[in-house]
Amino acid sequence: MDTKILVSLSHQVAMRRQMDIIANNIANMNTTAYKRESIMFNEYLSDIGGSLPEDFKEVSFVQEMGIARQMTNGELVTTGNSLDIALEGEGMFKVRKADGEIAYTRNGHFALSENNTLITTQGHELLDDGDAAIEFPPNSDGFKIAEDGTVSAEEIGDIGKLAVLQFENYGAMMKIGDNLYSAEEVPVPSENFRLSQGMLETSNVSPVLEISNMIHLSRAYAQTSNLIDQVQQTQAQAINKITKFA
């Protein structure tokens, strides 16, 4: 196959992957604390061999390198629910799933379980800085969560402190559903955050930006398709001329 076609196809594969990421961003623009994603690419050089000069043997293809997450804060909206917690700044909440797996999330829409433990709306336990569940005494009232994560209740005092952890590479975290992420990296306590009770963080996706990127990609994809068609037409014309002389 012609090298120009191979290179063009690699670009089209990359653009299709980009389009998938953009579509996912748009689909999650109303998801609580969702972080915009983009894809990173790198040049991949391939030696096509043959008798060409060295400068012409290396062909540049497109290679996917991974996902980058934009961890900037989304806007904060007031809900009036005392169990809604907006996380501003660096970090993620730490939760324990029903199977014991540890996961992380920015979604601060919490609830109380039948055992009075603080959980996500999917039932995963929220953990404190000692990896214990946040459990409220029976019949306690007046839940308060301070800016530094300290959890307390009226007439009882402090109950625990929410774990807020930060990572060096958020792009390496794996989605595991329910707005949760798993990570191989060992996180460290965040020192640059603030919690706001009765509020939620919205997605940081900009619909205008995503739609603009989608239009740009669609045009680039169409131009690449036209280039492939032109190359194929040129090849067909060349073959027709050769067969006539033969």
C-alpha cells in the first residue's frame, strides 16, 4: 500500500480516538465533578527499508501515548444538602467499595447508610485519614464538615477527618465506574484543598470548546479522506496508462 495512504490512515485512527474522547466529555458535562479529558499523541517513526536514501526511509506515523485529565476546578453550586461536599483545589476523596477495593472520586454527593456511615450514592464507604469509615452515632444530628475535612455532630464533637489525597499523575488513573478511579500510584495527603458543605462541584467541561474541537476534527478527517481518494485516483490513472502501453 502507498506510504501516503498508510500515514493518512494512522492520522484518521488518531482523529477517531480524539472524537471518542470529545464525545465522552460532552456526555459527562453534567456529571458531578467530572474532569475533562484529552488524548496525547506522539510521533512514531517506521523504517520502510528499500533502496531509498536514508532521509526518506523513515515514515512518521501517529501513536497514542495516553489520557490527560484537566484537574481544574468546576464551578460550585449550592444544594442545601448537608451531606453534599464540594472539593476545591488539589485532591480526591478516598472510598472503599463493597468488595474491599480502594477507589477515589471527586464526586462529593454523599448519603448515610442504614448503619449511619457516610457513603457515596452508590453505597461505597467514605474513608477518613486512618482508612476507617465515617460513622455517626445513632440519633446524632447537626452534621458539620469543616473546610479541612473534620467531621462533627452537635452534642458529640469531632467524629473523624475525611481523607483527601493527591496524585502525581492523574492521567494514569483508571476509570472503574460510578465516577470512581483506581490507581497504582501511592497518593499523599493533599495540603491544598478546601471543602464546602452544602455544595457540589460541577463538571469542568466547556461545551463550546468541545463542540469547536469536534467541528475542527470533522473537517480534518474529511480532508484526510479526500487526500486518500486523490492518491488512489492517481494510482488508478497510472495503472491504466501502464496497461495501455503494455
